[in-house]
Amino acid sequence: MNARSTHAPLEVVDALWQMGQAIKAARLRRRQSASDLASRVGVSLPTLRKLENGDPTVSLGVFGKAVWVLGLLPAVRDAVSPENDHLAAAIETSRLPRRARRSREVNLDDL
């Protein structure tokens, strides 16, 4: 990855590298050449190499199409679904009232 390509946090850089390596592993497990996958994704071989190396300058669209071509899109979609957002669930849980109270019944005649 080019040092001047981004100033992303180390955690992001590591995650991009891991996702790129996962794409590469999926391609190799399918016995698919890099040039074939690049062609099917609609990018040049150098762009595919950048994707597989976790270069943050590669577009999300290229990533999306690559995981789609490899049949991994459902897993990616599931990974980012609201149901799997454990941090948000923890925040919502922490904001729950400490106790439940009976709601006051409103008499419509009093209005």
C-alpha cells in the first residue's frame, strides 16, 4: 500500500488488508486466476492486486463487485446488517429505564 494513499487508522488498514487477503483466498480456493477475476469484476489486474493488498484507494464498488462475483456478497451484507450491530444494541440496552411503570390510563371523557 502506498504510504501517501491514506491516513487511515491502523485498525482500518489492518481490516482492509484482511478483507483483501480473504478475497484473494476465495479466488485461489476457486482456482480462479487474478486476470480472470479482474476481467469478471471489470477492473485492471493492477486494481485487483490493490484490492487484494488492502489498498484503501480501491472503491467500495470494486470491492462489492468482487465479493459478488466470488459469491461472498450475502456474508458481507449480513456482517454489516443492523441485527449484527452489537455496539448499537449495547447502547440501546444501557438506555433502558431501570424499572417499568404502569402507564396512566387516559379517560377520553376528561379531554
